[in-house]
Amino acid sequence: MPNWGGGAKCGACDKTVYHAEEIQCNGRSFHKTCFHCMACRKALDSTTVAAHESEIYCKVCYGRRYGPKGIGYGQGAGCLSTDTGEHLGLQFQQSPKAARSATTSNPSKFTAKFGESEKCPRCGKSVYAAEKVMGGGKPWHKTCFRCAICGKSLESTNVTDKDGELYCKVCYAKNFGPTGIGFGGLTQQVEKKE
């Protein structure tokens, strides 16, 4: 069918794209309203588009479909991404290296290579390097690194420890600090001499 003065065909809907509504990507033309991720349907622009052959995706869906998989390839530093995008209709493409069994046949080899993780004194769960905060000579989760009395989040500047438990300086002073006249609280009755 001849193109009677119209523009190119849209890469998404295959209808004519006129100059005023045209967005070009990867050598193809799209309507502004058709310029969406092929997986999640999120609107795209020049900073969020990632093209693969004749398909366009947002950067997240592109990474899920064509990016590397496994530990360390998540959405941030030290992240484990298990989202394969199957809920968006993406097919999980497993690399040959990832095809190997995720579990080790000999757990002692695993602990010898990676070491056994330390346990948090507050919750008793494993503390990994990405979430580790040291206090009182022990490893804590960042979320568990709180005052045992008031629950205030602690930092190295306001933490004190007693008997394996963490306290903010205010709670520590109130409960374990010196008491009496001149120490922030009058806890003893002073008799008046006549």
C-alpha cells in the first residue's frame, strides 16, 4: 500500500506516525502514546528506554530479561535479585553457569569457603556483612541496633553497652549511672538540719 505523504509506521501499533507525534528509537518510529515498555507497559522516554533488536523495554524489565542473573546482579549493591519478571510475561533465560545446582553437595566446603555467619544477639538470626554493625564487641543487624529500653536507633556516638545489651546514653545514665544530688535527678531525700 502506498504511503501518501504520511510518516513511517509505528513500531508498536503498525499505524502511520506523523512528524508531530513521532519518537525515534533504535532506527524505528513510535507514536508518543505507543512508546511503552513491551513487558510492564510503563511509559518510556529517552532516559528510561532500553532497546533490544526491534523491542523496547524500561531498564528494569530489560535487565530482568537480558541482564546477568544471580548473586550480586540485583537492583543495588550486594543485592540478590530473585525477580525473574515472570509476572510480566518475561521468560527466564538461564545462563550455563547458573544452570549448576544452587545448593552445595558438601556443606563443609561452603562454610570453609564463605565462613559461618555470626548471630545477632537481639534476634538470634545470621548477620551478613552488608547489614552488620558492631557494638559491644558483637555483630548486630542495623535494624536491631537499638536501645533496649526506649527503642531509639543507635550510632557509634550514642551507644553504650552493659551485660551484652545496648542502650542509648540517656537510658544508660537513668538506669545505671550515678544517682543523688548533682547527678541529674534527686533520688534521695536530704534531711534539713536545724
